[in-house]
Amino acid sequence: MNDSFSELREILKIGKIPEDISHVLEPCHRRLLDALRNSPGSGDIVSLVRHVLRHEDAKQGGSSATTLLVPCKPPFPNRSIWESASITVLREDKEHYLISARPWQPEWLNLADEYPPDAPLFNEKPRRNYEPVSGDPFLQLMKLDKYSNIGQREAIRAVLTAPDSSTLIINLPTGAGKSLCAQLPALLNSRNNNGVSVVVVPTTALAIDQERALKPFVHHATAYYSDDSVEGKERREGIRDRIRAGTQRIIFTSPESLMDSLAPALYEAAKCGILRYFIIDEAHMVEQWGDDFRPAFQEIPGLRRDLLRLNSFTTLLLTATLTESCLDTLETLFGQDLQVISAVQLRPEPAYWFKQCESEELRKQRLLEAVYHLPRPLIIYGTKVKDVEDWKRELTRAGFKRCDLMTGKSTTQQREQLIEKWREGKIDIVVATSAFGLGIDQSDVRAVIHVCIPETIDRFYQEVGRGGRDGKACMSLTLYTTEDFGIARGLNEKSTITIERGLQRWQSMFDKKEPLKDGKYRVPIDNAPSLLEKDIDMQSDQNRAWNIRTLTLMNRANLIEIDSEEPPQKKNSESESEQAWEDYRNSRSIRIRNECHLEKFIWESEVEPVRHQRQSWSHKNLRLMKEALKAKRCISEIFTEAYSIPSRHTPETRNPVIVSRACGGCPVCRENGVTPFPGIMPAPSPVWTKPKFFVGEELQRLLLENNLMLIFYESLEDKSRKRRINKVLKWFVEQGMINIIIPSDLQETLIKEVNRIPNAFIFLWETYQPIKMPHIPTLIFNTEAEKLPYNYLSKNSMSQAPRIIILPRDTPDPSRTDRRLIDVFSGRQFKFDPFCTEIGI
């Protein structure tokens, strides 16, 4: 029995909870003690005590049930409530119950008697199998020394070598560290307070969460969101001022704020050339929400396009759930020099359980049973705001007070408070719509329950993905009724405007166009589509949203291109400024792509297929969700179908997205006795054919238009020569060398030197691997006078980047070991000491 559990036993026996519990290391013990200090409900106590008992059972190997002596007086519950959580009262006296917990084996879940659903959760069984990989020196900027996995490493390296004005889609599994792929380059390229990167996030909760994560590295506010308090206004003004000054470094904001109050500051930053990265986190939302209730998502590309005319920067689109439909959308909106770096491994952590309930009452009973038995923290997802509010009330009534809710109607203050409590372990259950959890990295969620049918397999996979982010086993439980199918079907039917109505809206907007320079037009988005009463009376926000949806649909059909223009400058009077801003907000800049844009036959031939394709993808997504509920094949096969993307040769070549299957347990696998399997994360190949790099003028002079140069040295025993070698390595980094293959004893000194060089970074490799390495300047230092692999000297047809090899004078010729390479190599070569003289070392 461990000391932590012994201490907990003593505390519960005495019944006096200490004020300070910071020394309690076991999370489930600390959560229970915190609850007991803060007037918990009976359901909270029972479930948290069960968590402690079952966790201790698992640690002891299950040889015998762990027992615990607990008070039998309030706030502790009576015997019948303990039994609701499969907790047996073994003995009782006037003051205490002696209790132990049984595995949860509900009769209503198939094979739960053989595979108790809660067992892997309390075992905290590791499921994830990818290992950290050696890091690059610049990771120290965020107090890291390794990448969490190979996908993250190759993604970050691809970001840092992205060509000017290019777009990179980063497709990594949830929990694989996508956020670092944007945050680290943004901070690396603003080390001297001379740059800013903007990160568009779908929810305020995510902006707040990202700000919290970066607090140790960026000490001022970075989350920009609506808050009408005096403090909130000062916060936003401070961010805008720092963007203009180039000292903001990074900012997290919504699409709506980006298009509105942030735009003037970003235009000024672009004019000064200090915009570094333009990032969309959870980029699948560009399609999923941009097509529907957040059209601003699909207006972002227009603003980006206009900013690129002022300032070259890299665009990053981050996602864990890239479908073919989503990729098509992103290519349409962010095309031109767009690449995808992908390392898709399905989540191995969740075990999936599904149960259809014959009535709403039966679903309620089964939900409460699950909540009594499952470990904390856990998330419960519903579809409708009203349903979520009803479930929250049911849980509170059942004695679960450490429970809160989040929906799209939650205020910013409510979201902030919930996230803070959730992180601090002050609440155990969040009941939510899909507004909660997006990108929020709460690592120890052990269970995710759906009391609905998600309208897409995509939404289901994303929400289940909020569990098990620490790589340990978690559970997905879906409780659904027949009525849920109709709700899911209704939500799945995309509210795409008809071509008749769309053409009517477009005609109305285009009739009031204003010509701008460079072939652009300004069109009003607050214009009613007709003079009919139903159109004139339509709420202005609703009317604007439909007009924006019309423009984004036309953009995807290539009839127009949504563009942008610089926001108005301050006028002489406040009223003039307000009017100018009102006009700006109520209009959009566009460029005509098809001169027949007002003809119905063009809408039928160009727009209608886009509408149809959108609906087809949506229907497929729901079909896969229904298939998951039927459990006729392993759920990993269903997810693989959703996220695999075939290669394409026209109109532009596109490499396939390969999915590595994984399953933590599903009805089909349990039926067939298949144990959970994790799959293997694929290692991405370099994506850029012409990555960004520079070669210093001095090195160019010495290369004489060659891209391979050898430098031969005599001995490393000479201390003065070794010091000169360190200086030479630093010189090569200053001249643009990025791929570095050097002995480990030289790395430490070089890393210190590199960190002092402004805007320099290097990638460390153990060996020269031209197929796996980015095609950028490469430096190889060989210490042994042994035969070189042929690829060290062979021409790399895919790269014109220089390759420098420093090697012993006695290195043999790879083609004939009876002679020295220095004597037969006909390309550019130097002896070490003359080379040092040549570069002034």
C-alpha cells in the first residue's frame, strides 16, 4: 500500500480534511480531498471514492479488492447510494462503513462481463506508442529538448523552410503537438521583438487556453476576444498597439475579430513587413463552420490575399481531422503553392461502446449509472443547447454538484471560469455541445459520453478525441434513441442556398457595386435580395450571413474571388470615422473570375455541382456515423475511410494521405477477441521541392557555382585546430547551413554559438539521409577516415542546395579504397588550414 493511499485512509477515518493538499501527488486523491472541502453532492463523493478504490485495485494488480473506511454520516452518502456505484458495504458501525468497489459490468452493454468497460481506465493503461525523437537547438526557446514524435519534428522543419508566401497544411493526430508547430516558429521568428504572427482559433475558450500555455514565454496578453469591460477594452487596445509596434509576437483571435477590429493593425504590420505567420488552428472548421453559421471562416482567405500583397508570410493550416472534402475546400480557398505534411495515426486510446435506448427515461438511467461508475474527469456531449441544460439539471438533481455546462450561449466570463475550474480539478464533469473542448488540452480525461448521435463521423471522432490525450486508455460511450437519428439527419442537411435564391442575392449585391482599383469591386452585404416583405423584414445579421454564404459559394465555384481592402483611416470627425467603419463592415471586396457570373446557366453548370458535392460529402459523413453504431466492422476501418485521401494527378498533383489504423477496442474487435492495437505513426517525407534557404555571399564565392565542396583536415588532436573547427562550423551556419551532421562532442559548442546568431536555426541529423532530409544547405563532418557512402558524393537531382563535407585527409575513394579521395576528387575542395585562411579564421 503506498504512502499517499495510507494518508488518505487516515484522513477519511478521522473525517478532518487538511487545508493544504498541495503535497498530495495522486490526482484522484487530490480531487476527492478538494471535493470534500467544498460541499460536494452525494454523487460526487461516491464516484470519486470509487475512482480511488478502483485505481488502487489496479495498482495492486487486482489480487484483492482494496478497502476503505469512510464516515457514514453526511455529507457522506447512505448505503443505497454507495451500491449505485457498485460499491459494497462490507461492514458498518455507528461511525463508519468499510467499503470496496466492484468492476462495472452493466448487463446492457454487450460483452461487458468479459471486458469490464472501466478496467482499462483505472489501470491507466498506456495505448499510445510513438516515442519522442531527438530535438533541434531552437526547442530550448520553449524549454524543450525533444520533439514529441517524428511527425511533429518534420512538420516544424517544414514550417521553418517554407517558401515565401506558401501555405502548409499540418495534419497530425490529436495529442501529437500540432500547436507547437505554429507557436515555436512564431516565437523563433520574433525573438528580437520584431514580428507578429496571427493565429485564428474557432472558440474563445481555445484562445484563452493558448494564451495560458504561452504565459511562461510571452508575458503580455495574447488572446484577443470580445469583452466590453474597461479592462477588456484596454487589453484589446494594448494588443493592437503592440501589433503596430512589432512587439506582440503572437496573437490568438476569432475570424470575426480578425475581419473587423484587428484588421487595421494587421495592415499596418504588413506594410512594415513584420507579419511572420498567418495561422488557422483547427482548420477543418473553415469548411465545417464556415459553410454554415460562421461564414467569416471562409472570408479569411480574402484578407490573407490582400495582406500578402504588402508582406510575404507563411500560412499554416493546422488540423487533426483532414477529410478529402476539407482538403478540397482549403485548396480552393488557399491555393497556390500549397502543400500537406501528414502523419495520420488513428487514436489508439479510446475503447468504443454503443447502446441504443428504447426510451428517454432508459437513457437517463443508463447515463446516471455510467456517471456513477466512470473515473473523473469526464465530458458529456449533447447536440442541442436545451438538451445539454436538461442533462446538467438531471446530474445536479442526482447529487453531482461538481458539474458545469458549456454551450455556444456561454459568455466569455463563463467560459473562462469553467476552463480555469476544469484545469484546477474543481469540476469533474462538463456537459457541453461541441463548443467545448476544441483544442483544449486536458490530458487526463478518461471518458467521453455522447447522449446523442453526432451528425457526422468527423464530429464524433473529434469529440471522442478529447479523452486520453495523455496517451492512456479512455472510453467512448454513446447512448442514443431512435429520435436522435432524425435530429442528426436534420443537422446533416447543409443549409446551402439554392441557385435561384443565390443568383437573386448576387444580382442585388452586384447592382450596387463600386469599382475599385486593380479590377476589384466593392459589393454591399447588408443589401436585401428583393423588395418583398419577407426580405425587407429579415433581421440584418441573418441577411448579412446569407449574403456572405452566397459569396463564399460563388468563390468555391470560381465565379468570383473574395478579396479584401485596407480598412478606413481615422477621419477628421468621430461621426465620419464611424460611418466609414460601418460602410467597411457592410461590404466585401471581390474580383470577377467568370464574366458570365450573372447567367443562370453558369450557376447551373458551375455552382450547382459545388452545392451537390458539399451535400454528398455531408451525407457520407452521416452514413459512416450510422455504420459505427451498427458495429459491423472495426471502427478503425470506418475512421480510415473518413480520413484517407487518394492521390491525384490533375488538375495539380496531390500526394495521398495514408492513415495508420488503430483501435483501443470496439464491438467488432471484442466479439472477435482482437486486442487493442496502436498502429505506427507514418514518417512524413519533405514536402517542399524548393524550400526557402539562403547561401551567404562568401560561401557562394568559394563554391564557384558548385553545390558540393570537400574540406580535408589532418588531425583533431591539435587543440588549436579543434578551436578553429568550432569557429568554422559557426561560420558555415552564418553562411546558411541548416542540415547539420556532426559528432556529438562538437554539438554542444555549436548549439551555444547558434543561439547567439540572429535568426539562425539548424536541424541536427545523425546521418546523411537525402531522401528524408529537406533539400536545404547541408554540412557533414566526418571524424573517421573510412569509406564514405556513395550518396555523400552523388548529385542530388532534387536539390541545388550546397553540401559541404569536412572529412579526414586519409578518407579513401568510395569507388577504390586503395587510393585517397583527396587525390582523385575533381570537384571543389580545400585543405582545412588554407580554407581557414580564406575565410579569415
